[in-house]
Amino acid sequence: MNLPFGSGTSRPGMRAVWTLVAAVAAAPAWAATEVPVWHTLKGHNAEVFQDLVKTYNRSQSDVKVVPRVFDTPEALDQALGAAAQSKSLPALAQIGDSHTLEDIAQRSYVQPFHTLQKSSALKGTRWFVSSDNAFIHDAKGQLMAFPYMLEIPVMYYNQDAFKKAKLTPAAPQRTWMDLQGQLVTLANNGSRKCPLTSDLPVSINLENLAAVNNQLYASADNGLKAKGLPSFSFDSTYVRHLALMISWVRSEIMVRPDAGMHSISRFAQGECAVLMSSSGHIGEFLGQRKLHYAVSGLPYYPEVTRKPGNPFVSGAGLWVMKTAKPVTDATAAFLGWLSQPEQAALWYQQTGFLPLTQAAFDATPASYYASLGQWRDLVSVYSGKAVLTAQGFRIHNYPAIRSRFQQILDSALNGQQPAVTALNVAAAEANKLVRQR
């Protein structure tokens, strides 16, 4: 007998419908695609990046960027190797070029950034650093990584220290010998503990001694020629310079350079009159209320060049890992957002890394540069064609070479060997390491 369906009776099949509705209601919202980003940013710059990530994650619901900080580039690199083995790679990883671009590009788990540039989020972006600069660009001028943490070495100076020493103008001289006279005056008038310091001894005293004096750093056009292995030969300019630096340490107008953050913190606290370091500290120093500083270019030798050249670009980029297509698409969307003028200009102004895009540079007002000395002029040249001596260099096994250069410079600056001996040893050992496979 067929019974009528009353108010207290469910139709056959409707139970399944209501069960499905309840399940859908109880299920979580569509999960955002995660974009893990591994980096080694520290202090102020890490905070700026973290704030950008939070802003991006709040601005939309499709992508969730998840940063992970590593103490050192070596620790990050080791983790990348393990992640490749376990197939749990991040979407992006901060890796320094180290002037061995091909060694990174050949890793099986890396994909060149330029393969993402056709995506709608990145298409048509005009990058700031010119394509003929070898840093993070391949031989065709294509970007191998997102050029986010590019920097140059500069000379920071404490304006109060220069004024106290009654130096006019209250800025460092651009030639090494004229700077020496100023350092003596600074030491005798309030800056005895630290007239000059640096955390980049190899960059300042070897690599960029060449670039700033418009000389080649290594043969074979700094290793950029397709044929022939580059080699080192440190001539009389290097000998003269290193001998001068040894005398500065001995006479205590320069605190012996160190490769850590001690020099940075001393300058930030107002203890040092002059610091030679990377531009990536500009934002950190701007946050020091009691520090009145400005930026100048590295010194040069007028006997070698009539006008100073431009130092090499250094730093790191965000390399794209080979991941599933949804993750790669989400990664492109995030990088596209970082490339937009507002975000890119903020990153440039708050860190001291070179502008990501031409739009970021153009969007930066003159008022930003008002207290930063020569900073705008030092930056602007990198959007134009680079001369050969400033394009960069490619040296196989260069991390090991740089490490050995560091040890040899330390020995010389400690007075353990004369400049000519140290540089002969450095060249001979570097030329052996270039040929090691």
C-alpha cells in the first residue's frame, strides 16, 4: 500500500541529499595554494619582507606565501639538497649568485626565472638592472632568478663624526690617499676607536679594486668569454693598495676588517666614522634615530683611472624551484605582486637593495635621497649599459677561491706576510682552484 508523504516523513533519496549538504557545509573552504619561500634575510630586511608577505596573504585568498628563515646560506643550501631528494622543495629559495651562475642553473630541481616571465602577472615588467650585467643573467641576458636582493658595495659615513672633526665638506674623499688624510683627522678628533671599518675585505680590496679602477679582475674578460679559463694576476696596483691597507691597520686608522656583523653594528651605534659595506644596510641604518649618515662611492686611484668606475653587483635572487603547475602559477602571481610599483618601491627604499624595476626607481621621490648623499647617482647607472669591467665575472669554484682570498687577506692585514707575498700566493692558489672539477 502506498502511503502519502506527510510532514513528518522524508522522501526516499532526500536523506542522501541532506547528508551531502551537511558535508559540504562542514567542509573547510577551498584551500589556498601554498608558496613556501626559503630565505636568509636578517633583522630589518627580514621584517620588511615578512610585512610584505603578510600584506599579500591578506590581499587575496588563492595563494598563501609561507616564509622559512635559515641562519646561513650554507644551511639553506643543505636543506635544498635534502628537499630535492624527498621531493618536498619550496617554491622559491634565496641563493647568492657567487659568480658561478651555471653551477646553480644546472641543478636538476631549479628552473630559470625567465620561463615564468610570459605569465600574465610578470609579462611586460621592465627590470631595473640592465640585461648585459652578468649577475643573475645568462649569456643571452635572460634572468635566471628573480632579482630581489641585488646590492653594491658603498662607503657609508657618519656626518656627525665628520662635522666634529671640522672636515669641509663633511664627506669622505673619493681617492684613497685623500681619504687617508681625512681618517687621520677623524682619529685625532673624536673617532680614535674606529675611523674606518669594513665587513667585505675581499670585495673592497680585490674584486672592486679592479671594477672601481676600470680594470679587469681576471683574464678572459673576467671569465665572461666562452673560451678559455680565467686566471688571476695581481699587479702593482693591488700590491700598493694592500700595502696601504696594512699600514692603515698598523697605524689604527682602520679597524681590521671582519666578515661578520660586528662592523655593521658598530657603525649603526655611531662608533665608526666610515664603513665600507654593502648597500643592503641602508634601510637598517635609516631606522637608527641617533645615526646621521650618508652614502658615497668606493675610493679609487687617480693614477690608474681618471674617473671611478662602477662596482660589481652582488647579493642574491629568489630562484624558482621545479614544482607542480598550480604552485608554479601561484609563485608567478606572488612575484608579479612584488614587482608592482608600490611594493617594489617600498622594498628598494626600505632595504637598500637595488631597485627591482624601473618603475620602482621612477616612483621614488627626491625627498627619499635628501639625506643619503650620492646614493641616487650610485644606483642610477645600473639601468644603463655596463662597461666590460663592471659587467661582473664568472669564475668556476669561486666560493672556495673567495674563502681562500679571505684567509690570505686576514694574514696580510695581521702583519704576518707582506703584500706582494700574500698576493702572489693568492693568485697561484686561485688559479689552481679554477681548474679543479
